[in-house]
Amino acid sequence: MPGMEREVAFKDLAGNRVAGILASPEAGTDRVVVLCHGFLSSKQSTTNKVLTALLLDQGIATFRFDFFGQGESEGLFEHTTVTTAVNQAMAALDYVISNGFLRLGLMGSSFGGLVATLVASRPLKGAAVLSALSLKCPVPDFPEMLRLEFGKAGMERWKESNEIPNVTGGSEPIRLRYAFYEDCLVHDAYKAAEAIRAPVLIVQGDQDEHVPLHQSGRLFEAIRSEKRLELLPGANHGFTNAEDFRTMTRLQADWLTRHLSAERP
């Protein structure tokens, strides 16, 4: 991978320590893509690392970080909320802007796609410009997905126990306060999408077993800027087929590269 990687840490608005990695091309650049990982994942996800390699090849830096209570960031996962994640993504954007990056891209996977959508509707500091938003199977209506995933009985158990089934495939339940669901309800990603001015790409598999396809369709309809929706035939939520994964990452990298390479407005 051409370029240099540097481990960094910054604080979110609540003073929590957030761990990140800044990967920069050797020649330097004012272009960077901030990468938001998925639920129960980390900054070192395969998607994040592959996109970093593809973007560095195009002279674009990346900044990947761990959300609250995940990876190397401070906090207990059971206390995480969408509000906390949004605040940390905003702090990550502020961090790269303070380090001289002016042309920004934002990419979010699944839960990170919800966060990235909410963040992309907000203004940036100073002269920085959000040039592109790229979403991998985003979850604009997380409460609906949770209700479909767990069912009525599962939601009641969650409310009583503050535990959810291990959605990553493990046998042990995961501690997560029911307040996470209640906090989800106050965030409207469809409404936020109407305020996004950057070009937006959505990539999802048409066999996604977690995120209903109608969510991406409704999100796409709400976006008023330049937009593109790619539904990959046969691909699942994790793009576990190697060819599906290559197609998904190439679509993301090409979109981000094209829009970050264009002349600034």
C-alpha cells in the first residue's frame, strides 16, 4: 500500500477518547475520506482497509476510527447510542479539517451508513467541503430493522434484560441498553437526506438479509443532490462472495475518487 499510516487519538464532544488511523499518500494531499464502520465492527474492517488501499492509489487519504466502545476507543459498548456515534463522526471530520484537509469524502457501512447520512446533512467547519458521500447497505431506519430482526417478543426481552442476541453469529448475548433503541427513534435519516448537498452513492445487495431493500429505495428518493443506487444481484449484507465484494468496493472507490478529484465549487 503506497503511503503512510499513523495511529492517532482525539476527543469527542463528551470528552471520550476515540482511536483512529490516518493513512496519507506519500506525496501529500488535501483530500481525505472519513470511514465509518458498521455495528459491532471496527476501524480495521476489511471494507475500510480495502478502500484505504484503493484510495491511496488515487492520491486520496483516509481516516478510519472506532466508534464508542468498539475497537480501541473508550467506553462500554452497552452504553453506545446513535447520538454518540454522530458526535464522534463529527469530531472525526473536525479532526481532519484541523489537519489541513479541505476536500472531504464520507463513507459509511450499515450502521455507519446511518451515521454518515445524518452527519452529511450538517455543515462543516471553515472552508472544508463535503465532496461525496458513499454508503454501503445503510440502515436509515434502524428501529425498523431492529424490530424486524428481533420480533415483538425479542424487543420485550431486550427491554427487560438490556441484552440483544449476538447479531455477528456468536452464541453469547451482547449487553446493549434498551436506551439505544429509544435514542434511534429521535433520528430521522430520511429527513436528513433531504438536506445533503454532496453527491451520494448507495450500494446494497438485493439479497441483503438484514436491511430491507425498501429502506435504500426510500433513502434514494429523499436525496435531492446527484445520486446513484446500485443493487448488486445475489449479494448479501456482508458481500461475502468475493466478486460481490470487489464490485462493491470498486464502486465506492470510483465514486469517491471522481467527486474528490473534481474542481472545487
